[in-house]
Amino acid sequence: MNAFRGSFAIIHYMKTHSFLQVAGILALSGMSLHAASVTNIVVTASRVARPIEVIPASATVVDAAALSASGAMTVEGVFRNFPGIDLQGSGLPGQPVRLNLRGLTSGYQSQRVLVLMDGRRLNDSYQGNVEFGLLPVYGLDRVEIVRGPASALYGSNAEGGVIQLFSRHATPGNPYGLLAAAFGDFDTQEYRLEQGAASGRLDYGVSLAHQVTGGYLKNEDGARQDWSAVSGDGNLGVNLGSGSTLRLYTGAYDGFGTDASSEREAHRNYQSAEYRWSDLRGAAPDLVARAYRNGDKEEYDWFYPGKGRYDMQSLGSEVQLSLWANAWNRLTGGGEWRQDSVDIHEVADRIDESTDNAAGFVQDEIEAGDWRFTAGVRYDYAADYHGFWSPRLGALYRVNDDCELFASVNQSHQAPSLSDRYVNVEYMGFEFVGNPNLDPETVTAYEVGFRARPEEAVSVQFSAYYQNMKDSFDFLLAPDGKFRNYNATRSIIYGSEAEARWTMSRGFSSYATISYTEGTYDRFSMPEVEGNRIAYLAPWKASAGLEYRTAAGSMHGLHVRYTDARYADAQNEVKMDDAAVVDWRSRVALREKLFLTLRVQNLLDRDYAELPGVEQPGRWTMVGFEIPM
């Protein structure tokens, strides 16, 4: 959620002439391509830990070392060179950021990407958004990105894919700790402390952060769009014996500042409990049970007359059981329940609504020689829109130990949010009204690809896909003179992704990526727009990088990314130019437990925009230190 709440969200939608605003895609790369930075185990793609070599999907996993090397202050900065992700935004704390996978976006943050934190949904209760600019990167152990629809396992919002963040856990004999600070342009400061240890049956992890920025943008009255925030996260694990563990998570975030349209406060907190059981011999089923609560409170003192208050809460629970029916057949199934509720006091109206969603899913993985087959289906039911089926099929063929081919067909959906159903805002004489009778929008996607490792230090990956999105929501002028939300838009999106990674000798590693995406409005609320390119979609994207690491822990990296020109509106009249941006990152060992850090974004001080009328920061430098503890 950001400053464009309520009225301003509707204004933005209408300025871009579409409620969905599907946008461009596919930056393909790895943030750090050193061999130690990428693991081959992925959980998110099948909800159980599986080697990436047997997953019939495009996935990327990056560990804590690579996250640290990214130099990111907030989570979205980690993704700037990742496969399949397109980002639009500055990367400064508190700033709005758009993120989409494979060209699927609503033009307002990340509704069509499901984001999880240790299995807990982060998409908010009101609009289904995730504000990455309010998520510090500290305390994370790894990030998994699964590209392509995943509603068969995760339900609504997983149309473009799933991003899952995992907290860092200490293990016996391996405590961790870090004290760090950095200072830079735009009066930006960051401070962080991480600590974790294990003893006997207990382990814990704590992460604290404080971020301040004066912002690089100024409003018409000369006030800078600043932000200040403090946050803390913690987890406590208990080994109950016999393969059972209980882990508790909690955290809070408090931020305040000035944005383009208001003085804003953001307050968040969460609690989560997770129970796991498994037989370490692999002979018995794996059981996961989880319950969580998310609480969000936003307050806005708008520059136009009035104030807005947004109280949101999500309650969720799930249980999952996975077992080997025999040596070649693994079954996974489970159920979920979630309640989203909001109490919103807008300038013109109040919304006090809630919705419940119940779901069940099952997946079967079959191994037959060099073949792997995956079949799954999920059924979601909510009284607001009744039931919805999400099936998927996948196949993988291992050509040899170093190469696999895969293909899949998936159907995913996005349920209408509480905002889509109940918003009621008047602006400039026009009234915008939600529609409680909206149906879920759907995406049917087809994908083929391959992964290969022709040499021990070389890996390549390629995928091509086709996506048909139907029944997307849009505000249309009704006979009563009001703009009402309808299932009105259909889009066709297809493209391809390719990447290559090479770990060279003497501490060097490199990568190169390229992707192409084409997307058009097949049906639109305005017939003259049909056939136009989807707003914000950049057809070509590419990236490349070179890194050098030493045994003492020093690191230097040069990263280049290119984004093609894109349109900022459905009419294809407002065009944003292409741009090539160079970034530099260094971490220098001054002594055994003292490192100097340097981050230079936009090294060549390139002028460019990723959002209409909003220039990106010029050269932005941060200098700091890290002290491992």
C-alpha cells in the first residue's frame, strides 16, 4: 500500500485508462552468480523441498550471501537483475514500487504476484498489494522465485508467479551476527543488527533495522518525499524431538514521512506459528501446520482536504501432508482458510467488510525413469464469488545428468479484492463504485523450456510461454452515470527468457541474460485500444554482470541492465524511452571482522524514467561498514 489510496488509487487508474494495466516483463539474471550463491533446492514450486532439476517450472533460488551482495536496502532491490521480474521504482525506503512477473500487473504494485514470508501471505487485505519498499532485506536466509501461474498450489494472486522470502535460522554450532551501517546521497541512512544462535533444543534469530531518507523527489510546495522507519523481526525454534519442530515468528514495522499526496504513517505487525514433522529416514510423511495474523494500519493526512485511515487484518491457517505412496509416487495435499477484513475511513465513505476463503489442494508427482510428471488441482471457495478450480499439469524429461526439458500448462486466478468489490469514491464530479458481483479473473498459461549444465562451471536456461488472461476488472461508465467495476478486459501475452552463468577461475563469475515479451489488449473497455501494446510493457530486457570475490570475503561487482521503451498508457500515446543503467557494488575486507561497503546505483548518472513523469534518481552512492559478530 502507498500514498495512492482510495481516491488517489482511482484517479491513477483512470489516468492510465485501465484498472488492470498489465505491464512489461522479464529481466533475466542472477543477483550474484558465484557458485556459493545459488542452491539447487526449491520449496515454493511444489510446497516440498525438491531439487530444481526435477521441477517442471522456471525457478530461481538465491541465498543469504547473494542477498547481502545485492546491496539492497529493501526487498525489491534484490530483484533488479532476477529472471522474469520487471521493476519500476527508485529503490529508496518508503517509495512505491511496481513489480510484475511475465507481464502480468495491474499497474499498481503487485496484485498478480503472490508474496510469501515463511509461508505467510504478505498481500494486503484491501487491494492485494505488497509494498516492497516497506520490507527491509535484513534477516533473510534466501529468496525463491517461481515464474508462471501457481494457483494450483497457492490460490489467488499467483497468476504471474510466487515470490517467497525465508527468515534466517541459527543451527547448533553456527551462530551468526552482524552490525552494519551505511550513509549516502539524499540524506539516506541505514542501521541494522542481526543476531542468531542455537543451544540444545532451542534456536533464535533477531533482526533490527532503522532506515531514513530525505528522498530525491520534491513536491510542488518544496517538501521532500522523505521516509523514516524502524522495524524488527524475530523467530524462536524448538526441537520437540522425533522429527518435530515448532517455530514462532513475530515482527513489527513503523514508518512515517511525506509522499506525493499526503503525510503518511504505516504501522504493521504479524505473528505466526509453524509446526513441522518429518521422519529423517524419509519413510514417513511430512506434515506442516501453520497459523498466522497480519495487522496493517495506514493513516494519511491528504494535501487536499480530508484524512484517510485504513485498518486491515488477515487471519490464516493451513495444513499440508506430503508422503511417498511408493518409491516413484509422491502425494501432497492440504487445506487452507483465510479471512481478510478492513475498516476504512475514506474522505467520502467508510468500508467495513470482510471475506473468508477456504481451499483444498492435491498434487501428485510421478517418477518414471527419466520422466517426471506433475498433476495438481486446487479448489477455492468464498461466499463473495463462490468456487474456483485451478488445475495444472507438468512434465520433465532428463536428457542426461546435465540437461532437462520441461513443459507445463496452468490455470490461475485472482479473486476480486475488497477494494474491487466495495470501493465508493467521488472525484471531480465522477463516482467510482465497486462491484460485489465480480468474478475472478483467470490466466491460462503454457510454457516450455530447458536447463543445461554443459560444464561444471556453466549453466544455461531457456523458457518460452504463452498466456491468455480473461475477465480482468475495469471501471466502465454505467447507464446511471457512475463508473462501475466489471469483468471487461482480455489480454494476450507471450515471450521468452534466456540466461547463461559462468563461474570462472581466480574468483571471477559472470552472467548474461535477454528476454522478449509481447502483450496486447485483445478486448478492452474502449474498442479503439484493442490491439495496442499493454501499458508499461517493455518488449526487450537484458542484463549482464561481472563479479570478483576473494577468499578474505571481499567482493566487487559491475552490473548493467537494459530496458526497452514502453508506453505508459493503454492508448500507446505516452512513451517512456529505453535506458541502460550501470551499477557498482564493493565489499572490502579491512581486517578479519571489518568490511567497508560501497554501492553506486546509476554509476553513469543516466536520466531516465520508469514511471510516467517521475524521473529515477541520478547517481546514488552509499558508503558503510559491516562487522560480523
